[in-house]
Amino acid sequence: MTLLGEYVLPRGVPVWTSALVDTLATFDVEEKSARQALARTAAEGWMESDRVGRRVRWSLTAPGRKLLTEGARRIYEFGKSERPWDGQWLVLLVSVPESKRDLRHRLRTRLTWAGFGSPEAGVWISPDVSRQDEAAEILDSLDLSRGAMSFVATYGTIGEVGSMVARAWDLSEVERRYEDFIAGFSELELLDGPAVLHAQTLLVHEWRRFPFLDPQLPSDLLPENWRGKQAAQLFHRRHQEWRPAAQEHWDQLQSR
């Protein structure tokens, strides 16, 4: 999906199987596994194939383009700016029976992706009140709107907001991941097109995890010297530096 979003989506043209398989091989993905990944992606409705002579090429479907466009927007805009915060919280109350574990997992996955944290079972919070419409769509799609409730409020005088944040999000683990990202991409020296494409793909692949891991809390709620800001600056700088050479090498793979 990283390859599709970084190189295939912007071009809007089909991609040869060989270009995808050969590139995945540089990440130690065996040809059989690469072809299975293509088949699964097609089975899920994100891609479709057609044959040109003895060769096969792949195109994104309309749902696939929509999925990758939304993902690209979130990935490439993530960490670029910090919104002002007025101290208000969006609070969701939604109950899912323990017996419906799959539904609980889907709810947690989608609300976490939207930046919500859960300090208590059945309670979800976000400092971004504009997420209310997105939360409503998630609940509607999972048929959980009936009985759910939402509130917009400021934190009261009982307890500490820092304790609530610590219970809702594991920021220490997020910061550790940021430190690994910084260590991995700060000092790379790249000499040729294949190396740049490899590094650029890995850069995006690692960065795309952070919109899921990091709720992008206002600076008032973050630890001092939060490493996320430094990591974001590194990602956007490297992505801009490496993009021309990586895209040029991808075009060369496609022309073979």
C-alpha cells in the first residue's frame, strides 16, 4: 500500500507487475509473497488487473483511489502544523458488549485512527471537537449510534488532566517510536536512484504509522521537548529532498 500511495496513485496510470515485484524484493519480500499481496489487494477491491500480451498490469479501482487519497492526505499533512486549542474536549460514551469482540476491535481501531483515546471502558475523548462529525460517521457505519452520547466540555476540578491523558494515550511509547524514526533517517547518505527509492519508500512506510499512533494532542498536553515535532520536520524535509530521484527511478522501473 505504501508503494501504491507513493508512486502509483500520483500517476493515475497502470503499473506493471514486474515493477511492484522487483521493488518489493528490495525489502526482502519474496516473489511469491509479493504476488499473493497483489492478489489479496485485488480481492479486497482496491486494484484490478488486465493483460497486455504476456504481461499483466494493475490499476487502482475507484475505491482504491479514494482509500489511498484519504490516506495520503493524512500521512503527508501529519505534523505540518499545530492547531490552537481552546481547552475543550469532545467526549463520547459508547457501549459495546464484551461478547461482540470483533465490533469492539473495529470501533477501537477506527476511533484511534481518528485521534481518540479511551481513559475508561466505554469513554472516548479528543481535544479536537471538530472530530464529532467523523465520530458520528464511525458510529453510524458500525450501527452503534443508538444509545451513544457525545459532550463538548472543559475539564473540571476533580482529578488531573495529565492523569486522564496518560490513561487515554501511551505517549511514552509514541515518543520512543519517534526517537527510533529520527535515529533511522537522520544520517542517511544516498548515492543512486535505487537507494533513494528504497529509502523514500521506507521513510513513508514508517511515517504512515504515526497518524495511527500519535493523537496529535495540543502542546499544552504533551511532555516537554516532545520528539514528535523534530520527527515531523525530519520526515517532511527528507521526503522533499528524496522525492525527485525516487520518482525518476520508479519511472525507469516502469519503462523496462
